[in-house]
Amino acid sequence: MSKIAAIQSAVETGKKKLIRGLIEEALQEGHQAVDILNKGMIDAMSIVGDKFKNGELFVPEMLVAARAMKEGVELLKPFLTSGQASSSGTFIIGTVEGDLHDIGKNLVAMMIESAGFKVIDLGVDVAPERFVEAIKVNPDCHLVGLSALLTTTMPSLEKTINAINESGLRNQVKIMVGGAPISQEIADEVGADAFAADAATAASIAKELAAGA
Ligand code: B1M
């Protein structure tokens, strides 16, 4: 089994203790961190998601897979980020109300930080008012990112954007949305300024938005 396949299998089966060693070996063998992330770990989470959908595994198994993935992301972080000094501005990010998924949001936060932004991460299950409050107390923030992974929490995107509109702060910020069920069409529907399908795209769009801000 190739090292990437072994990492994929370890994430899929939630073998958190094996992840560190496997990733270190893969890096030593010359695998790129981005391949380990995309082909090893993110693909593993897609498999886990499919198996959950088909009733082949359940929430506890999804949770242990997520823990293994998080361990791996921590280890890869120095290889994925550039260590660039913060100069592009402040980016407030969070997973919307009702939604506890944070792996993708954390990857987006990491790539955006690496693109030179100061990132304020509000965490998961973030109520619209908390986004509004965070923007209010950070007048240097011109970008906000909303992550949603569930079709049932997609309405929270619109609720949050409406709350920002009603607070009178909408002119201060551009809003980016993303997450597995989100598309450009949905971004348009909820009134977002931008949609990104993955973390690397989110970072480059953030730079474009900041340049146009
Ligand atoms: Co949940 N879950 N989950 N889950 N989970 C999904 C999302 C699901 C698709 C699985 C499935 O059925 N196939 C399904 C949603 C179905 C739907 O809504 N259509 C689902 C469900 C149903 C649930 C529960 C309801 C299960 C239950 O309790 N019965 C429950 C909900 C809890 C809640 O949130 N209220 C639940 C719980 C959980 C766990 C807690 C066990 C765990 C999350 C742990 C954690 O995050 N700390 C979990 C997991 C791990 C998953 C899957 C398997 C993997 C998610 C993930 O981390 N992917 C997921 C299946 C799947 O996505 N295929 C699933 C890897 C990650 C890197 O990708 O998050 O998509 P992703 O992020 C990407 C892009 O989307 C994008 O960039 C990222 C990196 O490239 N992106 C952005 C994300 N945010 C962005 C923001 C941006 C821009 C881009 O701008 C701001």
C-alpha cells in the first residue's frame, strides 16, 4: 500500500495514533504536503461521508475520522502555510448557526492566514449576532467568511447576511461563503459577494476582494 493510501485508510478508520508517523514518513519519502492533505485526508473524509450516507457507518465513526484528520492537519500546517506576516487586513470566519462542522472552515482559516490576513475565528455554531458584534468591534475587518456543511444550515447563511445588512455594517465588509453543499448559485441567492469551493481558492479570492475593497 502506498503511503498516501495508508494515510487515507488511517483517517477513514479514525486511527489518530498512526497518523503522525505515517505523515512524517510520507514527507520523508518526498510526498508534497498538499497531496497528503487532498489525496490522503480530504478524500478519506469524502469516503467517510459516502459510507455514512449509505448507512455503512455512523456518527461516532465520523467523529473519530474527524479527530484523525485534525491531528494530520495540525502536523501539516507548517508545510501548507507560508508564514507570511499579516498585512492584508482582518478576516472574520465562522461556521454558521446550527452547524458543528469545522475541518473545512479551519483549513480555509489556515490558508487565509497564510495569505497574509489576520484571522479571527469565531468557531462553530455562530449566531448571526456574534458575526455582527465581531465586525463592529473590528472596524479594520473588511472580509467575512461563512462556512456551512449541512443543507439544513444553509438558511443560516442568509440569516447571517441579513443580520449584517440590518446592522448597517454591510458596506464595511465583503462576504464569502463556502462548504460542501454551497455553490455560486446559492452564494448569489443568499446575497454573498463571493463563493469558494476550496481553501486555496478561498485564499486567492480573499486577496482579490481585499484588493478591490
Ligand atoms: Co457530518 N455531515 N453530520 N459530521 N459530516 C456531512 C456534512 C454529510 C454530507 C455526510 C453525508 O451524509 N454524506 C451530512 C450532511 C448532509 C446534508 O446536509 N445534505 C452530514 C450530517 C447529516 C451530519 C449530522 C446531521 C449527522 C447526525 O447527527 N445524524 C451531524 C450534524 C451536526 C451539526 O453540525 N449540527 C453531523 C456531525 C458530524 C461530526 C461531528 C461527526 C463530524 C464533524 C467533525 C468536525 O468538523 N469537527 C462530521 C463529519 C466529519 C462529516 C463529513 C464526513 C466530513 C466533513 C469534512 O470535514 N470534510 C461530511 C461528509 C462530506 O463532507 N463528504 C459530513 C473535509 C473538509 C476538508 O471538507 O468541510 O467540505 P469541507 O471543506 C472544504 C470545502 O467545502 C471548502 O473548503 C474546504 C477545504 O477545501 N469550504 C469553504 C468549507 N468552508 C468554507 C468556507 C469558505 C470557502 C470554502 O468561505 C468562507
